Amino acid sequence: MTVNPNNSSFAAIWEFSNGTTQINTFNSVEWKIAETISANGSAPSIAVNPTNNHVIAVWTDLSAGDANNTIKVSEFDGTTWPTPASISATITLPGSPRIAINSEGYGIITWNRLVDSDTVIEAVTSE
């Protein structure tokens, strides 16, 4: 769950045991209807960009299976969740994506992946 520092809105994200990842937002008055953002996701994480109040979700997408998994991201503008974008190369066993955004709106997303027998941490940052 994440709380918007500018108002009393917040968002929650969760994953079902079948891999369905859903997200819901509260706009200070009411909950929207939960939306499915992935049919085969894992380890979702969310944050609010305080400069524009957008909610950003990140998760591991396991749709392709085996060595063809990716880290996906989607940004809620207050109205809709756009089609997710891949932010990693296709990788084996990616996991634990996390997102953080500072007060100026700059963000970082990190995750780990397996390379041979080593665990490697990767990251992307916003401009």
C-alpha cells in the first residue's frame, strides 16, 4: 500500500495465488473498482509520485515462463492504468521489484535476478 503525501488518497496492490495482480485506488472519498494489471504477476510494489499524484506499480511478469520473464511498470494518472511497459531484459527468475520516488518526483526501481549461481541487483531510474 502507498499513501499520497499531498492528500488523503492511497492505493493498494496485491497478488492472488494464481498470479493475478490487482490494484485499487482510494481518491479520498471512495474506492474505485479493483483492476487487474497482470494475469501472471508476482511481487508487486507501488509508490506515489508527489509531483503529479500518479501511482506507479511495478511487478515481475511471469507470463512468458522459463527464462523469458520481465519486470513491468504502469503509471496510473488518476483515471486509467495504461498497458504495462517492460523495463528489464527478458531474464531468468527476476524478483522482488521495489519502487521509491523522492519529493522531486525522481524514482528508482530495483529488482534482483539470477545469473548463473549469483544474485545480481539491477535498477532503472526516472529522468
